[in-house]
Amino acid sequence: MFDLFGKADYKLPKSDALWKSGPVESIGASSYRVGVTRKGETTLTLIYDGRSTTLIMNEATCKQLIRMLQATLAEEDNKGIDT
């Protein structure tokens, strides 16, 4: 429990990290899913080890993510990709 006067006896539990550092492994198409909400927002669901997390993005945020992903590709891979 947290004490307002600076004393804390609470310790965070140790758990396995969901995203571990080290060699990067490729993920398959079954590791993610893309969709659209009823409001027209884009959803990106990442699935790892039986757990999932979903990003809900408006158009501007979705385009920003596309640009960030595109920046990781080789120069010749970027030809013909417009956002």
C-alpha cells in the first residue's frame, strides 16, 4: 500500500515480460488482425502467447503508423506505397 508520507511497503509483482528483448522473431499473419469499428476507426490487434492487445486509431493516427512501419522497409520496398 502507498503511504502519502513517502513510505511504501508495496512491491511490484515479478512477471514474465510480454515483449522480451533479444533476437527478433518473425510473426505470422495469425499474430495480428486488422479491422474497423462501427465509428470507422481502424483497429489493429496484436496476438502473442495467448494474449492480445488492440489499438484503435483514427485516420491520422493510422496514417502515422503506416509511415512509421514504411520507414523500416528497404528503399526499393517503399516504391509505390502511398499514404
